[in-house]
Amino acid sequence: MGRQIHHTSRCLGREFTFEEWGAYLKAHPDAGGEIVHSSPYGFGFNLFDVCLNPNRPVAVESRHGRFEVHTARSDNGRWESGYSVRLDTSRGRSHPCGFVDCAQAGYPSENEAIRGALREIREVAEEEIRLLDRYRDRLPEGGSYATIRHSLTGVTRLIDDEIRRFTFVQLALF
């Protein structure tokens, strides 16, 4: 019978059995906050393949919500993105920016990674709008529905503005 793998750290290129994992965590109690691998591009990753010092190319805050995009470049040159989003209607969501060890994973450029994260954030906002629409009749009287929906629609417009900002269009000269 082969080794039973409990955890794989892609950035270390190492697999741990349950016993090895326990011993490693005991020897490294701050494993989540400790950089165990640095990419040649200056990004540091922890044991869980999460970048601890990502770029933050997008940070938007409005009255109705906040969203941020994180990016990092792994050893193979591929970019990955993560995000955090908090809307007035939800507790918020986040997705860490991770290590890419496969040439088919991640994104070839930082701009593509940013747009990918912004599309995910937009999906979060659209899901909130769908939930709001579904439970509209359970909201208190007095225009709360319209106010909240307008707020969420405003956030999606801000996200679309950021997507356009990171989408380069080549102009043709006549």
C-alpha cells in the first residue's frame, strides 16, 4: 500500500502524509503567515499556496460596497488572481491569490488575471441581485427593495468600469 497523502503544497512541490503534516505544523506553528517559497518575480507564498504579498491593482470603495483584486506571478510566469468583495447585502466573500504550478492554469498576463477576478466579483453582485429579486416580497415596506437593488446595480457598473479600464482596445488609424 502506497503513502496516503493528506496535504500537497504545490509551491514547495511536496506531499505530506497525515503524520508528516502534523509534524511540519508543530515545527512551523505560523505556517499560514510564513513565506515558504518566493517566486523569481518577488511574490511570497505560504504552505497553503496562498500569496502573502500580492499586487493590489484594483481597490474600489463606494457607499454600497467594496471590492479588491489581488494578483501574483508564479515561477512559471503564469499569473493568478484573487479577490475580496463586501456588498451592503452580504457578509462578503474572498478568494485568495494562489500559486500556479501548471502551464495551463492561471493567466498569461496580469491584465487577464485582473479581468478574471473582476468577472468573478461581478458574478457575486449578480447573485445578490437574483437573491434580492427572489425574496423581494419578504422585505419590509417602504422602498427598501428599490434602494438595495439600485445600490447593487451601481456596484456592478463600478465593476464594469474596472473591467473596461483593464481591457485594452487597439485603435486603427485610417
